[in-house]
Amino acid sequence: MGPGQIGLALSHRWYEAGHEIFYTFSRSQEKLQRLASELGERGSWGTPARAGKVCDVLVLSTKWKQVPEAIEQMGNLDGKILLETVNPISEDGNLEIGHVTSAGEQIAQMALGAVTVGAFHSVPATVIGASRDPADLYQGQKPVVFYCGGDERAKRVVAELISAAGFDPCDTGPIDSCRYLEPLALLMIRAASVIQIRDISLGLLRPRR
């Protein structure tokens, strides 16, 4: 849902891991058709309503202001896993909401029937979409992807997708953890700007036992 920088980068990672990809929710149907054709038999495209019917996991990767329209167009999402990557960052570079709620929580409330899991908030699109494996960018260490949600089965699926994309999955609990993951994304953006290194990521250091 929304083949922008993050959505496209993730789709290519998962295509390389053997998954089928369905592109939807773009102002240009020609763009959707072209993207799908580039993937051959494992690429397809169509309406959000069609995606809501045929896809096992729906990845919501739109701008924050586009979220209500995207969810409405998907229709009935009963039992579907909705992986949301949305950061509610305004045009002036600040968070539009936060601290007592989050985009992830509001998306979960909008997407009735779906099981919402938040992930990939603090990873740059350039790192996800790099031609090299993510670990190769950081001396063999996989960047961490924090994820959260209230359904354990859905989180296991998302953790597998995170691993398939070349990242280190870390469960951070229920969906309200998005209150902390979304500000973390903004902090990463500001840090990258100050140190003038675009492709920065976080790693999780685990002590030996």
C-alpha cells in the first residue's frame, strides 16, 4: 500500500526472498503496472480492495495524511495482518501526534478486523533498498528493526519478514510501543542530518550468557 521509497525497498527485499508482491494505492496505475511487470510472475497489481482480499500480509507504507483513505479503500480486513511502517511526520519535520498516542495505535483503530503490527519506523529507505545486504553495510552486524503489536502469531510472521529482508527483529511489546518507535525515527533523521551520514542504523548489543 503506497509504493514509495520504503514500500518499494521492502518489496524488492521480499521478492528476492521468494515472496509474491502485490502493488497498490498509487496515483499512477501505469506505475503500478510497470513495477509489477518488472517482477514477472511473482509481481501483480490492482486496487486496494483487491489487495485486501488476496494478500496474506498488507504493508501500509503511505504518508500519514493518506492513511484513512488507504484503509477505507482496502475494505474488509478481517483476520488480515496489517504491517504499518508509517511515521506521523509533518511537512515541517515534526511529529504530528505522539507521547499519549501514536500513528500505529490510530491505524489499529481505523483498520477494523485487521491485526496491526508496527515495524521499520527507524530504518532509512536507502538502507532497506541498498544493493548490498544490510549487514554488509555495517561490518557484518545486522541493523535492528523494532516491531510491536498485540497478536503473537502476527508478530511471528512480521519477525520472519524482517529477517527475510536482512534485519535483526526485536519485539518491543504491544502496539502502544509505537509511541516510542515513531519519535525514535525522527531522532534518527535529525542525527543523520547533524552528522551528515545518511545511511545510519541502530544495532542491538546482546551480552554473552
